[in-house]
Amino acid sequence: IPNRKNGVYPVEVSPVFPDFEHWKYPFSQVVFDTKPTPIGFEQKDLDNLDKKMDNAMIRGMVDDEGSQFVVYFLPTNETMGKLESDNKEDIDALEYKLAREYNWTVNKDESSKGYDEQFFIVWRDGNVYYNELGTRVKLAKRRYKGKKRNKIKLVVKPRELFDHEIAQLEVRMKALEKAEVDEFEETEEVAPADKKGEEEEEEGSEADFGSPKLSPDVEEEKQPLLRTKKRSQHL
């Protein structure tokens, strides 16, 4: 609660719920050193640039020297037309052009020792939800070493999830549901003690008010269609 003495006060209070709809998907925050403006694109390919950046994709790659790096791809005009159409089920393939290359560093992820849980908040349909932020990736511009930048394309073909991918999503959801059950059971165990304290107080016994109370070239992929946002939000 803000300090009202400074003239700051809440204008709205909303409960925060787990994002049950999207919790099964792992999320990462990608931080660019500067705005990922494309290089070497024709003017026709820069139309609706903000929308294209909202539908960009990044892919990890390895060069001829064995160095790992990240490539930032922007959708073509034809791909944007498909993404904005009402018949997304008829999409057979989507093309993206290489726009930038980056060196990358990754903060500790969930499997790392000393990992601190991080969350982000989204507002959807008038409600507030929180979700888990798995990793945080920092990207720094990398000088392009090839000669045919505009000839390199990423072709993405949407497909159904494989069984092992569905199983991974189910594991994440079960972990969230278990956490909810554990919290509920903990609340149930505390409740009788609070009730007993109230009864003793009514009977005139001494109440311990000092004790604390507990409260509850062509790179082709076949994969699910995933897109990255150029803007990121974190806590």
C-alpha cells in the first residue's frame, strides 16, 4: 500500500491469480542492447515495421567456426498477410528474413544452483495474472560475417505438438496445481488453532495478544507457431 502521507493512494485494488491458461508454456525475457532495427532491407519490407517486430522470431545458430549466436528474423509482407488473416488454420508455411545477429548471455535458469524465482504480471480480460519467468537472455549486436544477408530465410511450418512436448506442458501444469493444493492444506491446518483461540477468549481465559497470527541459407523448421515480442516486461 503506498504511503498516503505523500499524496499517493491506490485507485484500484485487484486480486492476482496464477495464469492457469498459459502457465504450461515456459517464458523467457529477451533484452536487446538497442532497438533491433533491421539492416539492408528495402523500403517495401519496412512497411508496418512495428507490427513485424511484434511477430519476429529468434533462433540460436552456430557459425562455421563453431561459435554460437542468435539470429533475429522479421516476417515477410506475405507472412504478415497470413498472420493477420482469419484463416490461420490454412497456413502451410511462413517465411522470415534475417534482420540482425546477436551474441547472447543467459542468466541462471530454473535448473541452476542459486536460481531465484522471478515472475511477471499480465492484465487480461479485466483480471490480473502472474506467471513464471524461466530465463532472462541478454543480446548484444554481432557483426554479420556473411555476404548474402538478405538471402537467408527462415521457413516455419506449423504442426501439431508431439507427445513428449504435450507431456512437458502437463508436468508444468501439475506443478502449479500441486502448489495450489499444498497452500490450501496449509490454510486448513492453521484454521482450527485460530478457532480454538477465539473460544478460549470468549470463556475468559488469558489471550496471548503478543503471539503472531498466520494468514492464508534456407533454414527450415517444423514446429508449433511461436512468436517473440520486441518489448518485454519484468518485475
